[in-house]
Amino acid sequence: MKIKINNKECSFNKGETLIQIADRNGIHIPRFCYHDKLSIAANCRMCLIEQVGVGKPQPACSTPALENQEYFTKSKLAVDSQKNTMEFLLINHPLDCPVCDQGGMCELQDQALMHGRVKSRYEQEKRVVIDYKIGPLIKTNMTRCIHCTRCVRFGEEIAGIKEFGAIGRGEGMEIRTYLTSAINSPMSGNMIDICPVGALNAAPSHMKGRTWELEEVKHISPHDCVGSNMNIHVLDNSIFRVVPHENKKINEVWISDRDRFSYEALGHSDRIKKPIAKINGRHVEVEWEQAFDIIKDSISKIKFNKSAGFISANSTIEEQYLFQKWLRENNINNIDHRVSQNKFSYKKDDIFPEIDIPIEEIENSNSVLLIDSNLTYDQPILAHKVRKSFLKNAKINSIHTYSYKYNFDTNISLLIKPRSLYETLIDIIEYLTVITVNDKTLNKFILPDDIKKNFKGLTNKKIIEISNDLLTTNSLILLGSNLNSHPDYEDLKILTNIISVLTKSNRGFLSNRSNEAGAWLSGCVPNKIEGMKNSRNIGFNVFDSINEHLECYIIYNLDFIDFYHYSELKKSLSNAKFVLGISSFITEEDKNLYDVILPLATTFESPGTYVNIEGTWQSFAQSCKPHHMSKEGWKILTKLRLIHGANIDNSLDYLDILNEADQAIRNYKSFVGKEYKDIKMKKDSNENTLIRSGSCNSYYVDNIVRRSSSLNKVNSNKNFVSVNKKTLEQNNIDLSKNKVIVKQGDNTLLAELVIDDNVSDDCIYIANSNKEHYDLGKQHQPIIIENV
Amino acid sequence: MKNNIRINELCYSTLSKDNPNSFETYVSLGGYSTWKNIVLSAYDKKEIIETVMKSGLRGRGGAGFPTGRKWSFINQDSEEIKYLVCNADESEPGTCKDRDILRYNPHALIEGMLIASYAIGADTAYCYLRGEFIDDVYSSFKVALDEAYKNKFIGKNVLNTSINIEIHDLIGAGAYIVGEETAMLESIEGKKGFPRFKPPFPAVKGLFGSPTIINNVETLASIPKIMENGPEWFNSVGTKDSPGFKCFSVSGHVNKPGNFEIPLGTPFKKLLELAGGMKNGKKIKAVIPGGSSVPVVPGEVMLETNMDYESISQAGSMLGSGAVIVMDEDTNMVEVIHRIARFYYSESCGQCTPCREGTGWMFKIIDKILCGNGNLDDIKTLESIPKMISGSTICALGDAAAMPVESFMKNYKEEFLKYIKDKKEEDLYQEKNNNKEFVLHKK
Amino acid sequence: MNDNNFYNIPSEICVKINKWLLKFPHGEKKPAIIFALHQIQKENKYIKTIHIDSVARLLDVKKIDVYEVAAFYSMFELEKIGKHTISVCTNVSCMLNGSDEILSYLEKKLNIKVGKSSDKFFLKDERECLAACAGAPMMQVNHKYYENLTKDKIDKIIRDIEDEK
Ligand SMILES: Cc1cc2nc3c(=O)[nH]c(=O)nc-3n(C[C@H](O)[C@H](O)[C@H](O)COP(=O)(O)O)c2cc1C
Ligand code: SF4
Ligand code: FES
């Protein structure tokens, strides 16, 4: 079908609106309320254009094109209408562009220049709106609001949590939250971008610089397995703000608040400024050369091959590749990145963060099963995709150990004890083996005996319904990222795999690290070398490395609290002969256990590559120079290899390393299709005790976010434990008191008590969001609760 | 002149009786016989619509859209859920006709709603009354509804047939804009009354996403008699484009203000006579013939005009809801428009820009002029704003706010100019308006 | 949760609200917001935030949705007001028939400015026409209509209210 816009012939599909057709054909129509990811509101009336033969101007954003009609976007009627709207919009808008953050990138400012009248005729008093605080991330200046309601619709439609509303009516209408409540969505920062004027501003960068002074560098999200694309705006070699970079396949035009605001950590007081070495029992700052000399000297005095190296799964693939290469060149195979994992049952475990379908396909799933996933807060962009599938009528089911808040509705939501996860998945398998008994395609599939042994006759209707939903086409199972501290984690991965084979569902193994897939691929595990090839010499995993009390430990880009076996680690380090740290941040307490600490450039200060859950390699450039004396990881690691006599060309640069890593890794074999015949299931023994459950707070998961001041203000109430009423009563806890004591081993913690029936029975839920929580003890271990 | 007009034969037909609103009165005048007939003989839906079309009945809510045509937009036989909504939000300033129908002849409305629901294939109908009626006609309407239920005219298995029709009473909470049909749908759905943009029209996608027909109280209350007496009876009075009877609410400077149901096309002079003529024998200065949102017409023009859609349109205004506001020679037109502009300023929903900002701007300028602070530029601006609003808003409230200002400026500009030229002299007005300091509509 | 920050909707009102919901398609909860607010306002004279919270909880809708409705419709009072609400229509038809004098008379008599409230009376700033133009000037007292007002009539209405106790 065809129409003419400004005499240009344009073709269109039935139902398309004029603005969509014009946008596609490069014809500019001004707008404020229209946003291609949001529903149509047609309230700003800025997009009025002329339809030949119709006396009234038509709003292009909401008017469907009519076959063979002619439209004009710049005729007198159109231009006059646009000018009129502009004049109306400006009468109550403060003309404070010189002090507005939006100045220079303001849609109102731009359109006022193009479509406005020269002089304002309005002389009366302008509307003034009182501002309310809506949290630490967004600074409001509601007097500037033009009531386009994009932010309201964003909340309802994209974030899935309606938090803004249009309150009152007429000229007095205000966009605000309920009373003075804060915005809670983990995607709320996007409202700053979609607000066409300076009403919603990024609080951390508020009034700190002007748009035209900024430089823009593309970056990849350093915080989860999604790999959202973002643009870093840099002012004088420091990061001014972070905004989304459109990538239709991954994050569309959104990013999570964590990705947007974590950069604040760069200026944290934990930042290491210069290399530090322990000389005569005291930590002193030294020059780089001196630091390398000390390392060389110390290593020569010990059995260096009795070492272990741990690297963060948030480091770039180049760093990970070099790290394991350096260690393996020195015959060290005790290499691992799985520092937050609890138990290691299988030497050959090789299921790593991967998903069977591209991220953009998630929205086409017909059913989704979440296994203990706090998706909305841990991987907000994936939650957005699942939400889209939900809006297309997919059934979302969830099996969880805490009733997480999602931004979509769940069909069946099954709250179970953490210890029962394993049995629940076996129940599903039991049902599926009955249902699929006649499925010829499964003939070759042999169910491990160990699993069959656990069959016990099925009664739970919810399990049956969940299983049946998985049997629909295009179903998806997502295994939550916080399960890695679960004692059965490796079994759960295998059981998930089996379920997916039986139901032909797609699988996604989630991670809250930006490059965990990269860590596996580059060989940062004891049993695999780069490219997932089996290693001839299998080293110790993290757990064994720590318990073997080795001579030397090298810790790369990690805080001690990142380790599940946090207290054991500290003990081993204090007994070791040499401990080397390479990190951007250090706490006073951690510092004491290191012999040498090298200051590492953060992800923003270094080029690099991340591999996301769908296996996409995304490289980024350096956004700004490393702060203080810190250096990029690839440089540090190359220097360390040189110390040990590796034969490296002096002119080697970053791109060479990327190339080398790429070639070494590219052709890896994925786990797809494995059956795990020889699996041995075993059970945890803590049957009759209270168990500490809980995941890591999404604003405390890694060494960057936990140091971002604004994000940390979002979790205002940090030190609390949640327990359900039944468990409290069974343990004789006085419900009227708001504090309790919890004990793990010899450690005790006085914490606020939250009665929360989202917690499963016999569990004390602590969302790790504080060092005190790590000092208390580990998740999934016995815990005691007492009255104060 | 002798008064030989046929008066109160349709919606007000019970008025002359003792207990006008009782079920018995209505039935004694033949009420519900049409509905009984339709139900028991399983009338053809199309035939009903055709009858209404033939009668030429036009919507009495303001826009005057032919009712039969509107009904025919709906596919009566589709399986889809469909709704009928009765617009009893009567809030156009000057209009008080629907309240009297609800007060004195609620059963005609109920029967009309039943017939309309049946004709469009809806099994649920809602009657949305404005919030301010909550302790007034809302209660009496509910009583009437209960009676009709008791007598099995509504509900499951109407008169023991397989027909099911529910009529629900709903109540608003004070907002002029909810009278606009799509805002009413939003309000019924439990939201604030923001009009929806069209297309899609309610007949395609209305209440809860289903096809919906919205009609005014008077429109629906006219249906039973039209069905009973036939379309010819109805359109034997009135003119070709404005057939039938219409209720006019006459208010302002007249001796006997009230509601008069008369044939369309009746000369305004006669209507004025029915309303007892001008108060205190004053001369007529101006008339707003169809509720405050239509243009004002000078008295002398009005005296020569007939009360029908075409004639009033020729006189430069609109019949609207039939609210006739009469003003005598002493009326201060700047004060009147000040009051009207204030109303629209308070009632703009705030959704779309021209109306939200424009209504306030117009009011503030008029206020400034009235307080004696105006200048000639203000007059120019005031003349241009209505043109900027008209036709560019989501719903017709924008036009409703613009038209009166435009017409007052056109017909009574010299009164505005007088305020500007003669500031001193008008100190009086300034004082008078001082204590009415304006606060934004905010809570 | 603190108990005095909590409003328990009386069970008779809950029953009414549930009955009201039967008018709408199954699962639609929002359509009862306006009705619920009317009921609660009748009980409490004006609507406090705890009332909004309780309606949101009862109907399982977002608080902001309830707040939007409460703030949009002019009949809902969100600030403390006196026992009896008096609304004098001051729209065109009433104005032409002297509603301004009626209003000033009431302001003086009750000693409150329009839009303000004493313990006993709230003199509402009524902008909307109340659909009784043929009985102008008119007012509503607690939503009852009083038409063709004169000063004497007003004296009597007020006296009756005060006698009522
Ligand atoms: C701002 C505005 C207010 C309106 N108020 C009313 C009203 O109070 N009562 C009414 O019946 N129609 C009112 N209408 C007209 C309705 O939108 C609609 O046209 C009417 O209810 C249709 O019924 P009818 O075809 O029977 O006239 C209003 C329209 C607008 C734009
Ligand atoms: S705050 Fe910004 S996005 Fe929200 S309505 Fe106002 S102008 Fe639009
Ligand atoms: S962009 Fe079309 S009305 Fe706002």
C-alpha cells in the first residue's frame, strides 16, 4: 500500500502510523510523547501534520495511514500547528536551559529552535512544581516536565512496575510517585533518557557538566551475563555518565541501573593508587619496577609451581587468557574463577553460562521456567525479555527458595526449601519419563540409574503443570545465577540439562558475572585449557587449592568476600609464603594478607572483550586512562610473563593479544547434547537444622557495584534477616521485637528482623549486602536464631 | 401569541401525573409494553435499528450524531461481548434536562436502555451517573432499577425467555470531562477520566476493549415511545434534519426557568414565552443556545431563530445539549466569559498540551483584563488562542473551551476594550473580583 | 508494620465493594476504585493516605492507581474538612441569578472563605455546574440539592443543620 508524504511516495503495511512511515523514510516529524518502544499516548500534539482534504491537522503518531492519501509535514497547516503546540509547551516551561542538565541534548530545546515562535507572548506567572525526592538515582526537576507521560508509560509497560502517575488534572497535573516513595525498578534510570526535557536527571552527574563537553566511548556492561551495550560519556578523563547504546539484539535501548551508575566506584577510597609491598612487615607504596623486582625475588625463593591463581569472572577475556597462560607456563594448573561456588563434585564439570537461543529470541518463548532466579534484579535485561514473552501470553513458572519479586506475573510459583531443589527437579524428571515414554526421538537417551533411584511416586499437581508447560514448543528453562553457592549446584545444572533433553526445551545457565563464559573458554579452570580443551594436568579447584595450603596465591581482581570459602581462604593466605594481589580496590583488612598488591585499571579504563551468555564476543575500547598509577591488566600480565622468561615480542600490543586469544579459543566445543551417564547424586546432610539461605544483593555482587555510592544508597536498610512467621514461631522468637541475634559457628550478628513469608520454611534469609554478612558465615550452612 | 405547542410528550410524558417516577405510573401510560413485545415476539434486531434510523433521532448529548447510524456500526450478531453505556454525566453548564428524566421518568430510560442493548446485541449495559447525583437521583434511579428487576424486565431470562440483559448503575466522582464518551469508558474502568484518541472508535474497541455504544439519557429515554408510536409519529414534528421532540433547559434571566420538551424547529420566541419571558421586563442581550461550550448568539439574532440544528448553526452557534442560557441587557459579558473560561480551566483533564496550557492562558488573560490590567496585546493574544486550540486536541473539550471565548470576542469585543481603555472606571469590578482569588485546581 | 498506620476497611464496606465488583467482567478490579473511595470518604469525611493504601491492598491494584483517581475527581477530598460540605454552584446560569451574592452571604455567615473549612462546615469551591440550572441559584449540602436560594432559605438550611446536632 502506498501514500505520499511531502510528495514522496512511501509504501506501508496496514495499520502503520504516519510517524512510523515517515521515520522509515527519513522524513522528520517533531514529537515528544511518541517513543517507538512505548504505547501511543498522542498527548503532546507536537506531531500534527496535514492530510490533504481534511481540515484538521492529524497527529502523525497515532493516525494510521490511509491508502493513497497525501500528507504534508511542512505545509502551512502543519507548521502552524506545530508552532502552536510549541508555544503552549513553553508557556509553563522554565527557560533555564543554561542551568539544565538536559541543555544541549534537549528535545524541547531543539524543537523550539526549529518549530518555535521567536518571542513568547505569555506574560503570566509560570507554573512551579515542588520536587520530591524519589531515590538516590534520579534527581527531579518537575517544573520542567511537559507531561508527555513517557516516564509513566515506561514504568507500566517496560519496567513492569507502575511507579510514576499523573496526579491531579489540568494545568495543575503533576507527574510524581505515590506520596514521596522512591522509584524501585532496577531499570529506572532509563526514564532519564526517555524524558525529553530536563525533568528527570541522573543524580550522580547532576549539574556537573554540559553535554557538548563530553566525549563518547562505547562499552559493554561489566555486571551480568547479558553484555548490554552502553555509551560512556567522558569529561576530562573521568566518567561523567553512562547511557544505553542501542543494540537491537541484546539490550534494545535500555540498560539496567547497575550498568548506568556503577562507574561511581572508580573514585572510591578503596582505590589502589600505587603498587604496595610488604617490606619488613609494613605495607608501603613502591614504584612499579620495584614491585616487579620484589615479586621476582619472592617467587624465586619458593616452590612457585605449588601456587594457585584465582581470577575474577568479570575480567576481560584477554586478561583471563594471559593469566592462565602465565601460570601454565610455570606449570601451575591450580587455576580457577569459580570463587563463589560452594562444592565441586565433578572434575569434568563443563556446563558454563550459555543459552541455547539468542537473547532476542527469548521473547518468543511460549513458556519459561525460572529455577531459583531473582531475574528482575540480577539480570534486568533478560527479565525484560521474559516480560515481553509474558505480554505475548507465555506462561512463566518459577521454582524458588524465596518468592522473588518479578516484573511479570507467574503462572505457577512454587516456594520450596533450598534443600529440596534437587528433589523437585528429579520429580519433574520422574513425571517426564512417564509422559515421554513413547517418544522415539528419546530412544537413545539413557537416564542415569542414580536419578531413577530417587523416584518416589508423584503427587504434586504443580510439578505436573510445570512439566506440561515445558513440553510446549519453544519453552525455556533458566537456571538462576545465585545457585552457584548452593551445595548441589553442579547436580542442578545436570538435572536441568536432562529436563531440557526430555522436553526439548531451551536452556540458559545464568551468571551474574560479565565474562564467566569467557573464563571457561580461556581456560581459567583447573581441568580445561584455552578453547575448552581438556588439560593434561588437572589442577586443584578453588576449594581444594584453599584447603591444600599452598605456598603462594595469586588473586586477580577479587575481594576476599567474593569467595564462598571466605574464612578458609583467609587462613590459607595467612599461612602462605607469598600472596600477590592484582586489583583495582583493596580494603584495609584484605591488605594485611597480601605481600604485593599491583593497582589494576578497572574495566572502564582498559580495552577488552566480554563473551556474553549467548556466546557473542563484544570488544570495547578504553573509556579513560587508568587512574593514578594503575595499569591495564594485559600490560601487567605480559610483564609478569616476561619476568618468568616467556618469549614475547616487545612491541606486542593489546590487539595482538585479542587476536591470539581469539585464535586459541574460537573453535571450542560446547556442552550441548551431553547426557552425564556416570553422574552420582549425593545429598546434603543438614536435615534438621535451620539453614541460612539467600543470595547476594544485586547491588553488592562484585567489587565495582559494591563500591558505587548511589547504588548502595538504594539498599538503605542493609542489615536485616528475613524469616517467615511459622519458622519464627517454631523457634520461639518474640515477634514483637524488631531485632534478633543470628549465630553461625562462633560468629554472631545482631540484625533487624523482617517477618517475610516469601522465605521458605526453616530458613533464615540473608541477602548478602554487607561485609558483616560474610563475616557471620556462609550461605547454605546451619544457622541459629535467638531473641535479643 | 397563543401557545399551542405540543409539550412534554416524550421523555417528560409522566410529568403531568401524580407520582411521575413510579413504576405504576409508567406502566399505566403504556410503559414497558414495547419491551415486552420485543422480548416475547423475539423482534429482529435490524428492524429496531431501522426504525430508529427512520425516526431521524439524533444524539441528545451534544454532538447530534444520528442514533440509528451509530448503532449500525456494531455487528449485532457477532459473538463478541458488547456493551451499552448510558451517559448520565450531565455536566454541560446550563444543562439540567437529564436529571429531570432520571427524577421523573427513570423507567423510560431503563426501557430505552433495554431496547438499545437488545438491538446492538449487548447483554450488559451501564448507566453512569455523575458523582454529584450520589445522594439525589442516584438513589431514586436505583429504586427504579430494582423495580424493573423485580418485574423481570431486566436480568437473567427476561420475562422467562432466554434473553439476558443486565443493567448496572455506576457513579462518578466529579469531573466534567467524564461526559466525553471515551473518558467515561476510562472512568468506568476505574481510571482517571482521560479521553482516548480515536481511532479506534468505541463501536470497534470500547469498554474493556469490546465494542461499545454510548448514548445520552435523553436519547435512550426517547426510544420506547418512538418504538411504540412508530418513527412517523416522531418525525411528524420538527424539521427534515431535526425531527422530533427535544428537551430544552432554559435558564438565566427568564421568569420561569425550566425544562421544556418541545418539537424541534419551534421558534426561540415561543420557547422564551414558555419560560415566562424576560425577567423584570428587561431587553434580551444574548443567548447561549446549547450549553456553555457553544458560541454565544446576540439576542436579536436569536429572536429570529428556530430551535433546530440547522437554524442555530446558521445563526453561528450549535444546538449542543439544548441548554439555553438567556442574558439580559445588563449582563456584563466579560464577567460571563470569565466564569466560563474558569470552568474549562478547572475541568481540562491535563492530558494534551493545547487544552492543558491553552485553557489556563485564556483564563489568565481574561482575568487580567477583568481586573483592569489588560492591554491591547492581550486582546490580540486572546483572539488567537482559540484558533490555536481548536481542532488540535484529543477530545472536543479543547473546542468547547475555545468556541465561547472566540464568539464572545467576536460579538462583544467593545466590552473588553472598555476595560482596557477605562481602567479607573472599572475599579469597582476589580474590587469585586479581588476576593475571588484564583487557586489552581489542586488537591 | 505499625498498626496505627493501617486502615482496616470495615467489613460492611468490603462486602459492598465485592458486590460492586460483580458488575464488571471477572478479574477487573480497578472499576471498584471510585466506589470504594466514595464509601471510605463517607465514613471518614476525607481520604487519607492510609485509606488509599487499604483500597490498593483490598483490590490488589497499585497505590499510585488509586492515588491518581483520588486526585483526579473533584468530589474526593484529600485534606481534612469539616462535617458538612456546602457547594454553591457559581457557574454561568447560577451566576446570572446571583450566586455570587449567595456565596458571599455564606462566607460571612459561616465565617469561612470559599475553598476553606471550619470544624463544622466546608465551603467547597465548586466550579462545575451541578445540573440544576433551572433552579438557580442553587447549592448542595452534603450532596442534597437546594434550589432557588434566597438568604432566608439559607438561614433556615443552616439552622436546621445546627439543630440536628
Ligand atoms: C467535553 C465533553 C463533555 C461532554 N459531556 C457530556 C455530558 O455531560 N452528557 C452527555 O450526554 N454527553 C456529553 N458529551 C458528549 C458525549 O461525548 C457523546 O457524544 C454522547 O454521550 C453521545 O450520546 P448521544 O449520541 O446520545 O448524544 C460531552 C462531550 C464532550 C467533548
Ligand atoms: S518527567 Fe519527563 S518523561 Fe515524565 S512526563 Fe514529564 S517530561 Fe515526560
Ligand atoms: S508525538 Fe504525536 S501527539 Fe505526541
